[in-house]
Amino acid sequence: QVQLVESGGGLVQPGGSLRLSCAAFGSIFAINVMAWYRQAPGRQRELVAEITSAGTTNYVDSVKGRFTISSDNAKKTVSLQMNSLQPEDTAVYYCKMRTSFWQTYWGQGTQVTVSS
């Protein structure tokens, strides 16, 4: 059984920073993509950032220049450094990992709230 465990969410003021982390536990191998998604109330879940095993990254336009995704495939971890946070970044953030065998795993989500 595979479990993704996220940490690092919380309440932050506009302009502040948070770092989200996600670690995989269990029998997961050949991870080729790690990603962060978010879902705000009343909205669909959206891709925020993703990184391949080769190190290629992709970001949604609204976070470019503010968020940075990084990963350690050997340790099966992925992080998201979020700077210059704005109220519109408020959402539940989920990590996702996909393997070369097309297995997809999701974390349970961590709440990020940006408010003064």
C-alpha cells in the first residue's frame, strides 16, 4: 500500500511564504512525475506545478516566478516553495505522484490560507 503524506500548510498573511512537503511511503517505484495540485472552494482541482524525473518543470501561469517545485526521487519526496502568497492562492493543496507503470497516487491534502 502506498501513502503520500503532506505537511507544511497553514495560515499566512499576504506576501508571506510557506513550504509544502510530500513524502511517499510504501511500495512505489519508478516515479516519473511529481506534482502539486490545488482546489479552492467551488472550483475544480487545478495543476499548480509538476516536475519530471529528468528535472523538467511546469507551472500554471498564476504562480510563475513565485512558486518553486523540487523533488528527490531517491527519497520519494516533493516540495513546493511558495513565496509572495496572495489570497487567491488559498486552497487545499494536494501532491500527486505517477509512476512509469501509470500508477497514480494522491496525498490527503493540506490547507493553505492566505489572509490578513
